Amino acid sequence: MDEKRRSLRQQQVFRALYERLVGGGNLIRLAELYGDYGAEVDTNLGLPDLEGNVPLMFELAAPGRMAFFSLDQEQFDWWEVPGPLSAPVFLPDRPALLRVLQAAADFIATPAAPDDRAGTLAAELTQSPTPTNTGTVTNTPTRTNTPWRSPTLTRTITLTRTITLTRTITVTRTVTTTRTITQTPTVTNTGTETLTPTITATPTITETPTVTLTATETETETP
């Protein structure tokens, strides 16, 4: 029956919650938990009743202290209500139902041997760990943007114009005629040759290429 499986899962969840509640010294917070969730539960047990039954809670946490009993399909008879709006219902089989109830009563009435689990839970309650704030040194890498200067060399070619004067000596031959008159009417033309040096400065333009390296700094952020 699906209803039986659903009830079984509910019991398993209840068992897990109960073990979590009584373990690890959590019952030291019983008053706090009752104040937070007491209004959500319909019960006639007050906080003093719960605090007085803490030893019983430890005993119930031991293995085998809780059992689950349910009614199977064999404990019911299928019956359909007569009438225009008929509906199937389950009628309990009284002898079978009594057997289930008797098994539950026998389980409750049977004494259980002491278990070490109860002593362990009591020790956890008296030695419940107290949370403390403990500083932990952790090496956390921090990303820093560090500017990095990268020098860049730029080659620049510059033409320099240089004017050079070249001295040239030119020899010019000049012939000069000298007339000499003597008492004797004799006209004599005497040719005199004179060498006259001429200095001429000839400008020469020379373009000399000059290579200049210019350094340029670039800032680059390195993550």
C-alpha cells in the first residue's frame, strides 16, 4: 500500500531528526529551541516536562528503542458503501487489528538492557563544544596593477646640409706689350709675359645623413 510506504518514510525522517536533536550536545539549547518552535507544536508538554525527561531522551536514542507498527491490507476488509454515490471503504478486521496493537504493547512493556549510547550522549551534553572565533591566517593573493615602463627606441634619419669651400688657384697668363722709344727712332715692342694667380672659392654642398635613436617610454599595467 502506498499509504504504508508514506508512513514509513515519515517515521524514518522523524528518527533522523530525533537523533540529530539529542546528539552533539544539542539538548543544551533545549530552552532556546522550545522558545523558537514551541508555538508551532500542539502539545501539553511544557519546558519543565521536557527538561525532566532528558535522561529518557538519551535512552530512546539507543538502537532498538523505537519501533514502527502499521496496519497492512490484511488487517482490513474491502467494503463498498451502498447507495447512488457508492464509495469503497476499509473495514478493520478486529482480530488482526488486536494482534498489531498487542505487538506494540509488548514492545513497550519489554525492558531493554542499558546501552552505552545514552552515556555517550550525556557526556556530549556536559562537554558541549563552545563555538569560538579563532583567527586563521590565510595567504590571499592580491592582484596589483604595477605600471611597467617599456623603453622604445625610434630610429630617425636626419639630413644635415654642409657647405664646404674649395679653394682653386688658377694661373692666368697675361701678355703685356711695352713700347720703348730710343733716340734712335727705333720703336721696339717688347712683350712681357706676366703670370697672375687667381684664387677662386667654389662652394660645395654636401648632404650628410645622421641617424638619431630616440627612446620613448611606454607605461604598461601588468595585472
